[in-house]
Amino acid sequence: MNATQQLTSLEPGMIIPVGGDRYTQVDADLAAAFQPGDRLYSVQDTGVLLHVPAAVHEAVTLQVDAAASAFEQLRSTRREQIAEFYRAFAANLTASWPQIAAANVDDEQRAKAAGRSTTRLVVSEKTRDEMVAGLQGWAERVEHELATGAGNEIGRVDHDDWNVRIVTAPLGVIAFVFEGRPNVLADAAGVVATGNTAVLRIGSDALATAQAICETSLDPALQQAGLPAGTISLIPVRERSAGWALFSDRRLALAVVRGSGRAVTELSSVARQSGIPVSAHGTGGAWMIADSSADGARFGAAVRHSLDRKVCNTLNVAVVVADRAEELIPVLLGAADQAAAARGGVARLHVASGSEGWLPADVFTTTIEVKRAAGVVEEPRATLLPVHRLGTEWEWEDTPEISIVVVDGLEQAAGLFNSYSPHFVASLIAEDATAQARFRALVDAPFLGDGFTRWVDGQYALDQPELGLSNWERGRLLARGGVLTGADLTTRQLFAHHDDPQQHR
């Protein structure tokens, strides 16, 4: 077998295997751009070729070097220093918020000028308060462990004259790629509580805000607490290829990616192909089903409060059973329009083919103003949607947007969810306890509820800053829930104690 050699150039038409019996070919632009020292990755799921320039790879490698070094140093760090870091980070955020907010305004203006979405980019005083609360929560957790003497033992097996203790240990360097939310720096800080380090790549739209958080709040807090500078670091480049370079570094213990669609697929593939475990959440969008026993007022309130803003757990598909559709479709439309009215408009609708007869005919002939990332456009109030496209996530900006489908019963609703959704969030509005139990048995999702969908958030639901959410689009998760927090980032060690030094098998 031939030994591998370094790739230093590409030629147009060059064949690149992408797994099994499939291949792709290098185009002229990629061949011209590729230089010695660059890296090339192929996405096995799609056949896409990813080009990482040498300078980007070097910048990322430096950050992982620092994180790996910091991980070794953290082993001898006192727990009091960890608590001090969280307290200092929270205090610095509060004191430096005007500078951070100013950087965020600049980021927002750049994104708008480029016609890109700002729904996740904009930070506010509420954002600051949530970040501070999360950091203080981690400080309190560490301080509680110190005060109570709670160790890292999570289990013990006793034998006649010896025992085995099961203890937690840090996992290592955790890599994060976040598309456009600068406040995730505070979320990612949760890894330090369990002795891990982190390297983050933030989407280019939010980079200036993230850098302001680091410079004014995060970096000074690390210094104040005496923690290594590489404990948490931000990759200082805007190029998208930085994420690919990061997720190919085999020193990573875990790769966490939050975003949507193609970007998540590419990043996840690079990590998996490099042998790195991945926590990925790609397609979002929650489903809500109203069955025959639904309370109309409860249904309306759940819809309205699930459409307050566009994030991954926002209501995306509303399902109504036919025997209540005449009553509940008006409730659904009214609630969606109430959510839209708070933003100065009416809701945009996508009606599954075959369900159009349950809606007023004029919704298909009326035009409305829809606020998109690129500006306000005139669109129909409602359009038909093929059933197989019910999994489409509507990335709306300021005009709430949902799909609607009418079904014969709960079994059909569960079938549609299992066939077309990203297997993420499902809510059943039903007063019948038997229906609720049947729903939980039928639906393949990590997050189930009986009310509004926006509860799916680590901070809100579990009182812990969330590092990432995982759907079941690519399969169920092994031995953990869909919310990833800093407390989850541990491994297990076994320690055996023998009373008799002569003990042996």
C-alpha cells in the first residue's frame, strides 16, 4: 500500500473520493485558489469540497494549542479560582456593557447592510442579565460544592475487602461553532466548572461583539482569577473556513455546533470524519398538535407565546385534527396574528396541500407586507406547501411564519412529525390524558410538552446555561438528554481501594 503524501496543489477535474463508490471533482476556481500548506476536506454526506487556507489553519491551531496547554494547567487549579472567575466575568459584563452594546450596534448595521438576518445577533439589557445570571449560577454551584465538601464521586461498588469508586473527570478541549449569537461566550464558560477548556468560532456578523466581550470582560476575569489565558479563547478570524479547521483538530474532546442547515451538516461531517464526537443541532422548528380534546383557549395561548421571536424552538408547524378544525383554525390564525401584531404586521402562512379547504379563501388572495432580512416585501398572506416540505424551517425576521396542516387524527399527526420534522420539539394540546400518553409513545423527539414550545432552553428549563441543543434528526443520543450543559462535559474514572494489600484475583 502506498504511503500518504502531502497535498500541495490541485488541478481542475482532479477526482476526490467522498466515501464508498462516490467521488467529486475539483473545479477551476478551487484549483487556482489552493496553495501549498492549505487543507482540503470533503463532506461525505454532500460531496462538497472545503478549502482551508494555511493562514486560517495556523490561526486556529494556535488557539487549540493554548486550550490544550490550559487544560493541563487547570488540573492543579483551586476550585475557589473557578468561582472567582465566574464572579469576575459577571461583574465585568455589567461594568463594560456600554462598550459591548456599541460593538453590537456596529455588527447589526453591517449585517443589515449585507441583507443578513439579525434575529440572533442583537443583544439587549435582558441578554446581559441572562448572561450574568448564568455566570453567577455557575459560581454558586462551585461554591456549594466547596461548602458542602461534595466531591466528584457519583457511584461506589463495595466488595468484601475492597471497593470501586466511580468518579467524574474533565473531558478536555471543547470546540464550539456558533453562527451569530455573541452571548454564547457566557454559555460556553460553563465548561470551566468541570475542568475543561474551550475554543470558540463565532459567525462573522457577531465577531466584533464577541471580541468586545472577551477584551472587556472574559479575558480580564481569567487574569483576575489566575486562570490560564487559553482557558476560553475566541478564534480572531472572520473566514468561515476557521470552523472547518477547528473541527478537524484531533485534540478536541468534543465539537459543539449550533446553527442550521448546510453549515451544520458540513461542520458535523468534518468532525466525525476526523474522529471527533459531535453535539449538533441543525434544523429547528417546533411542531404543535391540537387534538380532539384540545381546549381552545389553551391552544391559542400556546401558539401566541410560541411565536414571540424566531429561534430554533419557535413554533414552525401547527397541526389540527379535522373534527375540531372548523373551531380551532380561526383560533390558530388569531393567535398567530396577535404575535405578529406585536411586531406591527400579520402572520405569513404556508398551508399543506389538501388542507386549504379549512382556511378562509381570502388568505390565498390577500397580499401582506413581510419583513425579511433584506427588507420589506409584498407576499401572499398564504401559499400552498407540498406535504413533503412540512419540515422546512421558516427563518423569519420580524413577520411570524408558520405551516398549517389538518389531519384525521393523532396517529396521522405523529406520522407526519416522524416523517418530515427534524425530530426536535413536539407539543400536544389535549385535555385527554390517554391521548397525551399515546402521543408520547408515538412521537420520536427529545423534547415533548403540552403547552408552548419555547420552554426548550437549558437556562429556562434546567436553570443551567445551555451549550447546545440536539435534535434527533440524525438519530437518538446515547445516555444523555438533548440539552448539553457544562455539567455534562465529563468522563468517568474508576478508582479501586484494597483494604488488604495482598488482595488479588
